[in-house]
Amino acid sequence: MEILNLFEAKKQNRYFLSASTSFGKTHLVYEVIKKMKYKNIVLIFPSIALLSENLSKIKEGKIVFPIDYKIHTLSDIDTDYGINNIFIFTPERFLSFLDKNNSELILDFIFVDEVYKIDNGYIIDDEAKENERDVAYRMAIFYGLSQYSNSDILLAGPYIEIFEKDSLGYNPSFDLFLKDFEIVKLL
């Protein structure tokens, strides 16, 4: 897995992966976590269904990590963190977590699934209109990356041509976002 090899200890690893649905982006995230042995991880999924699916995989032992993690899914937790923590949130829960938890907790790794939802220029759903979820997604990513500027990051989304500069529907705002947060685009 050459993408997995890009993640190296003692360097900042910040990537955006745009790949087909069958590529296995979520599986790759778990391999990155295993390789890097991060202590505090945030996984942001766009829906409760995806959050629940990934939580089940971890709790049922379908995904096994080399170190034990305390799993958190609610944003209103107290500061009773474990030594190693995985926070699995929707964008709204992550925003609430950022608001309620002003601790010294350092997040080592942030994964955001379906990242195309941050920009209405990239909406690929049937109905191209903004809703509260899209706004929450943008805010969660922006504030999370701003607050944890030293964290490793993997943003993932489906392969769509509008991420490519020579595409007819190209919108530069996403590239500006990646540049602002020093995130390398992997297509």
C-alpha cells in the first residue's frame, strides 16, 4: 500500500485521498492507525449510520489495534480519558466536543470521511442545495484543523473529476482549503 507508506513518524502527515468507493479508504485509515500507533484519534463520519457501522467493527473485534483504546462516541464526555483514545463523531458531535472540552488533550490524528461535503461547489447528491449538515461539516473540519494544527490528517472522499484542475467543473476553493492547512492531494 503505497499510500500507507506516506505516513511516517516524526513528520507531519496531512493528506486528502480521492478514490473510488471500492478503494477501501476506511480500511486504509485503520491501517494508518495501526502503523502509526497514535494515542488520541478522531474519526469523523457524515452520518450516525456510518459512525455506528465503524463503532461496531471496532467493538466486535473486526478491527484490532496493537494498543488498547478507550472509545468515545458522545461529545459531552467528562475528561476521564484513557491513555489512548478514539473519538468517533459526526460533524455535529465533533463541534460539540470542541466546544465542551477545553482540555490539554492533544489529538494525534484526525480522519474525515466524505470530505467533499465541505463545499457546496462539490455537492454530488441529487439535490444541490446547502443544508445544516453541510454547514456543520465545514465548521467541524475548519475548527478542528485550526485548533489541532499539528495533528496528522487524512481527508477522504469519492473520486470525482471536479477535484482536478483541468476538469470543466473545477472549483479552486477546495484547493485553497488544502493549501491553507498544508494538506497534500492524492488522486
